Amino acid sequence: MSGGISDDQRFMGEELAGWTAPPLPGGVILEGEVVRLEPLVADQHAADLFQAFSGYDRLWDYMPYGPFVSAAAYHRWAKEAGASGDPAFFVLRDRASGHLAGIASYLRISPAAGSVEVGHICIAPAFQRSRLFTEAMWLMMDHAFRLGYRRYEWKCNALNMASRRAAQRLGFSYEGIFRQAAVVKGRNRDTAWFAVIDKDLPALREAFAAWFAPSNFDAAGRQRESLSDLTRLVRVSADPGLTG
């Protein structure tokens, strides 16, 4: 309904002069100081990933698949996942040891909208909340924005408080809960939404650069300033499930 608004008063959103849809973000190798992200290839990666995840069935609590009863079962899943363009899966390799630390993907890739999500994140316990995981998440975020994406999403089961904390630590702004958004493994899933947009990126670059700086770590490798503190001012809103 126009409501009698004149042409001079109409506003239909910010005009994106020169906007062009970015390319797909998958199929590349992303190199960091401590981590290397490689496209998932089942024959190269599945056995090592299964070993890294073995004995930690709780890793799959909020996933739509898993746990896997055998290396062969995981290989079948990885073969199908690796052939997918969306999600576009990566493995996280520890550059120091060569061991695989986990898996992550781009998904719900929408070049026309300039939107992409990061998800299917499964990290072996030894690497959770590590510099490796943080650098991997930053490399994926930075790569998406460098390609020209405008919005970078993180969604998780609203009951998954570890994932909600991770999103905010990494600079994602909380956007709310979609109630009864899905049925996963026969159970209701309310979904918590988080996002970073391109306007957030300059401040986030500074925050990550400050966190990664050698001066931010003591001789024992302990951080002097937390990433959560550094990204706090970038986030538009806090997750009330964590703060109130």
C-alpha cells in the first residue's frame, strides 16, 4: 500500500550501484599460518577425519547426520559431501603436524543476494577454541567477503550454546530465533541466527589482526586480550541467551 506517499517520500532501500553477483566460494585452498583449508576429497581425507572424531559421539548431537558406526560409513558420507557444490566442504589441516582437525563448509550459497552461510562445522576436541579453529573461521569469512559477498551467516540449533558463544566470539551479530524451524533426527529445532555484513568487516579485520598479533600471546601461548572482547564493539546485538 502506498498510503498516499509522494514520489519524493518513497524509499525502497539503499541502491547498490554497480552491484554484481560474486562467484561461488568453494573449490579453493585457503592458507593460513597454522591451518590449511582444502576441499574435501573422501579418498584423501575420510579415514583421517573419522579417526579424529572417533570416541566423541557428542560432536554429532546437533548435526543432521552422525555419529558414524564405521570408517566405511563415514567415507560414504564424505564421498557424497565432497561431490556437493552446496554445501561446499573443506577440511582443516594442522600445518604443524599435518593432521586433520575438522571440517566446515559454505552452504546456502546465494550469489544473487550476495549471501552465504558457514556451517557443518565439526572440530576434533583437541582443536576446539584453538588458534587453528579461529584462523580457519577467519579465512573462510575473509575469502567470502573478498569475493564480493555482502552477508555471511551462522545458524545453529538454539540449544547449542557452544555454537552460539563461538558465533559471538567470532564477531557475528545475533539476529534472533526462528521457532520450530526444522525437525532434526525426530526432534524439534529452534534455530538461532547470526550474521556479519560487509559494513562490519573493516572493524573485524582490526579485531582479528589484534588478536592474531604475536604480542597478544605470552610465552606460554596464553592470550592477553580475548577475541570476544575485541569483537564486542563490532557486534550489533548480543545474544540474550548468553548475556541475560
